[in-house]
Amino acid sequence: MYRSHSCGELRAKDINTEVTLSGWVQKVRDKGFVVWVDLRDRYGITQLVFDEERTSAEVLEVARTLGREFVIQAKGKVIDRASKNPNMATGDIEVLVHTLNILNEAQLPPFTIEDETDGGDDLRMKYRYLDIRRNPIKEKLMFRSRVTMEVRNYLSGQGFIEVETPYLIKSTPEGARDFVVPSRMNEGEFYALPQSPQTFKQLLMVGGLDKYFQIVKCFRDEDLRADRQPEFTQIDCEMAFVEQEDILNVFEGLTKHLLKEIKGVEIGSFPRMTYDEAMRRYGNDKPDTRFGMEFAELNALAQQRDFNVFNSAELVVGIAVPGGAEYTRKEIDKLIDWVRRPQVGAKGMVYVKCNEDGSYKSSVDKFYTQEDLAAWAEATGAKAGDLICILSGETSATRSQLSALRMELAERLGLRKPDEFAPLWVVDFPLLELDEESGTYHAMHHPFTSPKPGQLELLETDPGAVRANAYDLVLNGNEIGGGSIRIHDSETQAIMFRHLGFSPEEAEAQFGFLMNAFRYGAPPHGGIAFGLDRLVAILGGQETIRDFIAFPKNNSGRDVMIDAPAPVDAAQLKELNLKLDMPS
Amino acid sequence: MYRSHSCGELRAKDINTEVTLSGWVQKVRDKGFVVWVDLRDRYGITQLVFDEERTSAEVLEVARTLGREFVIQAKGKVIDRASKNPNMATGDIEVLVHTLNILNEAQLPPFTIEDETDGGDDLRMKYRYLDIRRNPIKEKLMFRSRVTMEVRNYLSGQGFIEVETPYLIKSTPEGARDFVVPSRMNEGEFYALPQSPQTFKQLLMVGGLDKYFQIVKCFRDEDLRADRQPEFTQIDCEMAFVEQEDILNVFEGLTKHLLKEIKGVEIGSFPRMTYDEAMRRYGNDKPDTRFGMEFAELNALAQQRDFNVFNSAELVVGIAVPGGAEYTRKEIDKLIDWVRRPQVGAKGMVYVKCNEDGSYKSSVDKFYTQEDLAAWAEATGAKAGDLICILSGETSATRSQLSALRMELAERLGLRKPDEFAPLWVVDFPLLELDEESGTYHAMHHPFTSPKPGQLELLETDPGAVRANAYDLVLNGNEIGGGSIRIHDSETQAIMFRHLGFSPEEAEAQFGFLMNAFRYGAPPHGGIAFGLDRLVAILGGQETIRDFIAFPKNNSGRDVMIDAPAPVDAAQLKELNLKLDMPS
């Protein structure tokens, strides 16, 4: 038996007990006549003590040789600690060691195993097993485990069945790029790894399972942006005989359950907002509603003067920045530079300072009167001391630019508080999205999403105007879940595929199994999927998702620790009937 | 709202309640003036009634058009049922329908949606979504979900953390063939899909997580035998600071928990048996101990006469078949044919009938006296009325043949009772296994398994004799779990790789990350993995695993429903830098 207790367990009541502990050496303090060792395991730290009076010379000698991260087993007696440490759970006691075994030695770790480490990102990833020993990372992994357990508890309690769907499936042309897997048993053919279990969960509804969920890995072979992984985890759910209202209720319940059980936060009914309203008020379909700074459209107020920039703009829109009137000219110039960065893309920014004396000072003073500016202040809700930032141009681009500015300023002003939670349902998404480049429409959610009742005909005349039974759950400015009521009859599904540019033959070849299933009695159904990585990160305080993943990949899709992906040998390629066309 | 109640919910107390039900039409009985419809959903069946007196003509007309598996919504009043059906949970009531909506029509299903269907295996797989509507399959999927929930409940309660390990990893040369995934971002390189998360869970132990589990898909690109899947699910567990005894205790606890919660069966301490003993007593390292028929080695009793077949054999071994003395000559000949089939491989079989009058009749009467045969009967435990079956030859082949015969006869005799559970720990497995063809050793469990303490030197002189800290959990003749205490220092791991034929360079290239991790303070650790598919099937009554998998693959690794794997187009291959060398 390696241990009788964990390193986080012993208390004053255990004094005089004979114990065996195992763990890692966190720290050795050698004061000559006495040596203290902090022994660490997952559960905590316990102080071991060795001294010349009470410890045998041999054991004391071994204790002096211990290095950081050595794995040891210590046997001894729990004793009262002279200088108690109230910041440590085990701070009332220490263990006077009489037997010490080194279970494994350790080289000096490449970075310190402390809450604040000196290891950079790459080094920590390469030695992820050492990084995980650090409290902040260990706790994040435990936190993730707790979140998934609570998700399962809630959904099981609601009658959901967890069903495993296959990982080796068929490639589909819609959505992101698939990872493919050559099949040795079926030459020249490939499996694909699922981007989501979408069609399978719909088949389970056709199969009568009524309420399905699964916490499942999904895969997308996309070029990686920061903080995005080629494999990610989804809480995937589907229900039969439901309308949108039913889904929103069940998953509002799940989210409340998590906020309560995990964060101790109780929240009432989640507000709802249409996609159009979210775009109008926040320029964003996943607005952070923890703070105001709502958009005010100023066309009517700003286009009656001689300022051509505004007059020629499709949209003139502003926000009030609390306390922004204090910004220096230099700070405002920097802000203007910020909105003009290519990532944001605005041409410029008009500002109005709302002075404490009730006067206004703007960058367009020669075009507008104090009364004009006062009207803008009223529209944006700006008070004395605030700054109004105004962008103008094409509606959708301008909204997106101002939304970026709003989020950036909120971040700088500390308004995005990690322990405050503002959930929001965004509903009535457009069914289709126009791809500007190709001039064709593609599904905004996915091709199985149903249009709003009665809007099927509108597809023929004004596809962009059709709204879908689709909804997103937004938390603190992040989309944490999204779903829709699905099409459940093969005729509507065929119409949908046609509008997405599939020929009937292509639709049949790719999705024949699903449309066929719909012909044998498919119930009305719908569902939702949550991005677990993002959800966990936000619940855990909105840090990067990477820390909550045990073995993440870097931005090249590479696991730096195990050096994957890697070349495979010629024999294996031959067996798979593959040739590599290596760059020469 | 599609329904106020499920189809399994209404009882006599609900009489006079106005309800809305939705579901599938199981059956329509049209008696002219009255039409009964059995409406089915996941939760049960409720009888709907329409009659000329109380139902409007239009609704009655629609009811008459309903076909099997139509999806409908019915509104009406719960009424007392004239002829109650005590076999149905809802058999006291029926619903008198006043409003009927057809939500979706259905083509005639290709097989009947009944507990006993007329659909063959292939047809049921092709229309798996219809198969799942059948109670036996639906209940198996629900059963699987319940088992996994109970596994999680137990392990969470024991302090295990569920950690997701990556699916896109690096190919390893050990074990079965890997599925590989070409990487677009890293040209010429491939990920592999994991055969198990073995090295990752060991890294988590190095990382101090102490107790890890995961219910996880694993992948093996093997030619498929019946009832084996290229993707399968594992309950994967690892613990630090443990000896074999600790692991056996925790996972005996898990198994007891499942037997109790799922099957209502309470079982005491699980028996333990060494690998050598299991081979000697049952010819098998996963013996079914629900019944006797143990092996009796008869060399000493059978090799003192003139029967050369026995005299020249390394092993003469028999079992007693209860009631087998009744077998006719023809039946016994068939049994002999059975053991001589190539799949079994015996040359022949000697038998002894233990007659009710105390006499013996054998196929070797001219070599052996009645006293000889009586001694065999005593050794095998055969009683009057039993049949002794004896095989002989090289030890390991003969044991395996007799084991096959024992299992076959037990099956025929109904001794393998699906509701009886006989768990067994098999321990002290050999560390290495000799590959007869190549003359080289490979790891019996895997290359990370530690030899028994003090046996490292024996590796140099007699590798086949070294025993491992490895154990299997056997349930009813199936290995449901297997694991080991791992090597946790890089020196021992290097010695192990050398014995498995790796050069130091190969070992470093493949497993350098693990051996490196061991140098930074790896704790002693060990674990176990359960095959979830098999475990669920055995708990569910030992049927084929396929029924417990929502979307299984056939023996060609093909999902017949979605027609995967499938060819991918040239553009995709080009992007992946792959060429296919199609057979011409």
C-alpha cells in the first residue's frame, strides 16, 4: 500500500496517527538541524519534517538529497505544527518521518511547478504532463470533468438517452473540410470523421428514441485560428415532437442548472432577441449583454447637414463610451487607428466628447451644432463625461466594425466581468446566407434547418428574407450553443437541397439515406449542440479554451508533445493503396 | 405543443382528462362503426378510439386512412376502456379522439416493427432507424445508456476525473493496425486514430491527476470477424500510487455496483485464479465458471497401457458431460466430427459412457479395463449417466480444443445461463508471448506492462517464464476488462522495448515522449480498460454486441445504411497530396 492518506487530508484530529503518504517533492528547506519537505499530490500539500533529534541519520541524509519533483513515500507520525499555516488545509500539522522511500527520481523540470510558472506556452505544451501538475491546469481539468458530469446528470434526469454515434462515417460536401480516413478493407474508399453527429441524431429521432444526447468529439480540417482545435467536443442533443419553445425551455434549464451547480449563480428567465434586433442593437449575433453601450442609429439626426461622409452612408451608428470624454487627443487617435486596422476595417471614426459643463466637442464641429450633438447624446444615452464613437458606411460592415469597437472598449473598461453571467437566446436567424463571392446561398445553420412556417414559398422569390426556426444560446458574448427545428419531410428537404445548389442526383447520393428515412414516418424534431470547450472556458472565467483541454494541439494542428502528425512508412501506404505526391 | 402526455403515461386516474398524444401508428383495427388505433412512442402504447356515434365523420374518415408507422397527433378525452388489457401499462383506458392531425405519412416499412420481426439482419441494418423503433433494440440502446451512467456515477463517487484524450494522435508500431488520417496542414504526414488512450492516461498519471477515467471510442483497422467492430468503446481507467491489489478492489467494486444497480444481483468477493491455473483447469484464460466440467489431466492414469495415441501425447485431458451417457452412437460421431472441424482442430476424441448400472463403455475398451475407466470417471468427476470426453496431443493445442468442446457442450446443455453471473479475476499473466512463426516475443498485454517484482533478470534467460503484474476480469467466459501495473521508470521501459525487438533509436522515436516523461518524476501507476460493447452485451443477456450499438458496421467495415466508406473526389485527394493506386 503506497499511502494511508492523501496529502490534502490530515488535520489536527489526526495528531499521533501513524500515516503513510506518497507524492511529489514540492520544496525542500534544509535548515541544518531540521529539514522540511512539502509533499504534494492531487489533493493538497502536507509538510514533512526531519530533524537531527528525532530522525535517524540515514533518513535525514536521504531527505537532504531530495530534489524538486522527486516521487517519494514517507511514513511517520502526525504531530502538532509549531508555526501553523492558516492558508493551508493541512497547516495545523506536519508529519515527523521515520521511513523514507524514493519511488522515482526526477530531473530538474524545465519550468517551475507553481501556480505562476516561468514556462512559456510552447514549453508548457511540450511538457504538458508537468504543466498538468500545476494547480491552475489541474483544477481546470477537474472543473471540465465536473461540468460534463453535471450535464449528464441534468439530461439523464430529463429522460435523455446517451447514444454513441459512429466516428467512421461518410464524407459530406456541406460545411467545413472533412478529415478522411482511407479504408484498407474497401480499396479506394475513405471514411470521414464527423463534423457533428447531425444526421445520425436525426435518424435516432426517426427511430423513436425521443430524447437523445451525447458528449462527443467532432472534427474539422480547417486552417486553425488562435484558440481553435481541429478536434473539439460537443454536447449534442435532439428531441422529437418539439417546437422551438420546448427546446429553449429544456436547454435554458440545463444552462441554469450548470450556472447554479457549478458557479452558485441563480438566473431568472433568459431574455430573447431576434437576430435582426441583435444586429441592430449590438451589430452582432452573439452580443455581450453584461454591459450597455448599445447602438444608436443616427441617420435621421446626422444626415440633415453638409457632412458628406454621413450623407452618403447607408448607416450612421454610434455608441456611448462611459467616461470616454477624458481621453486625450492622442488616446482618441489611437482608437481611430484601432478601428482602421485591417482586422476591423473602418475608414475612420467620428467622436463627440460630452463635456462635464454640458457642452460638446466633436471631430465634426464645423458641420453640426451643439443641438445636433445633444440629440446624438440623447440617442446614444451618452452622459456628461462620456465619449460618443460614430462609424458610418455600408450597414452590415459598419455594424460589425462598431461591434468590434464596443467589445474592445468594454474589455479595456473592465466591463466584461468573468463572474457575471448574461445568457441570451438569439432567435429567428436567416435561413440562408448569401456568399458574396459566388453569389450563391448557403445554409446559415445547416441544410437540415426548417424555414419558419409559411415561408417556404418565399424561398423562391426572396431567399435572403426567409427566417429559420434556428436559435443560438449566447453567454457573455460567446455563442455557446446553437440549434434548430429540423425539416422532417423529404419534399421540403429536397426543396432545400435544390436552393443550396444540389442537383437531385447529388442530393440523393449524399443524403439519400436521410431523405429515405423521412419517408418512413419521421416525427417533427429539433435539437441543439453546445461547444463544450467554449462553455467550460466561459464558466471557468473566460480564459482560453486550450487550458481546459488535457492535450491540445497548436496552431499547426500539431501535438508538440507526441510530435503528431508524423510520416508513416511505405509499407503502410502500400497497404492502404495510397501514394504520396511529396513536394520536390 | 405536440403532446400533453407520452403514450406510456395515462392510467385510470386520468379518466375524463383532455389530452394530446403524438406518436406512430402501431396498428389500426377498423370494425366498421368503430376504429381502434394503437399509438406508440418511446414510452409505450395507448389505444385511441374513434366511433360513428362519438367521433365526427371527417375525423373517422381520416382515421380509416391511417397506415402503419404514420406519425400522428391526436387530441381527445381519456375514457374507461370496455375490455381492459392487463398486459398493457395503459390497458385500463383509451382516448376518445376528437381531433386528428397526420404529422407525417409513412411508406410501408420493409419489415414489421414488432418485437419479433420478419426483417433479416442486412435489411434491419440498412433501415436501422426502423429497427431502432422495435422494443428489443430500443431497450438495448437505453440499457447501454444506463450502464454508462452507472459507470460514471460509481467512478465519480470514487474520485475519478474524466479526461478527454486526443483522437488525432501518432501512429505506433505495436498492436493492431492503425487507421491513419492524412494531414492537410502538414504535408506528407498522418495522424493515427487511437487503439486506446494508453500512453495519454499514463502521462496523466505523470501529471498527478491520480485517478483518471474516460469512456472513449477506440479504433483498430483489423479484418473483421463476426461481432467485432472497427470502432469500439472502452471504459478506460488509470490510478497512481497503486499496487495490483488496489486496482482489483476498485474495479471489483465497479463491477459489483453494475451487477447490483443494473441486474439486481449481489455477488460476494470475486474469486481469483492464476493464468496457469485457468489454463490447467479450463484450457482457457477466460473460463466460464458458471458451470463445472473442469479439466482432469489423465496422463498418469491413461499412459500406463498400450494405447499409443495417449502414450505419445504430451497431454491427455478429459471432461465429464452431465447426462451425456444418453447420447446415441450417431450423436457421439457428430461430436467427434465437431472437434475435428478445422476451427477446433482435434485429431479425434476418446469417449467413455458412464452407464447407470455402474459399468463403463468406451471407444478404447480394448486398451483399458473397467477399473481404468472408473479411475478416469473419478478424476473427471463423472457420475453414472455422464459422458467423459478425452482429447490428447500437444498441451496448449489440446487444452484449447477441449475448452472449445466444453463451451459448446455447455451451450447445448443450457448451462450458460444469461441471468447468472460468475465474475473471476485471472492474474499473473505471462509478460511475453512467443510468436511461433517469427520466433520472437511480443508483449501479451502491451509493452508498458511491468514484470512481477524481481523477475526483470529472468527476462534475459527465460523470457517466456516471466510473469506480469497483469490481470483480466472475466465474466461468464468473456474477458470484460484487462489491465496491468505499468512500468514507471525509463530504464525498465528501455529494457522492455529491447526485448520486444526495438532498437534504442526506434524506441526513442516512437516512445521518447513517454520515457522522457518518466524522467521527471513518474509515480507508480496502473490501470484497467473494459470493453464497453462486450460488458453491456453480457449484462444484457449475452447477445451479440451489434444490437447494443446504434449504428454498427458489417463485417466489411461498411455502414450499410449510409454507404460508408465511399470514394472521395480528386480535388480532395489533391489537397491532401494523395494519389490512389487503384487496381487496374
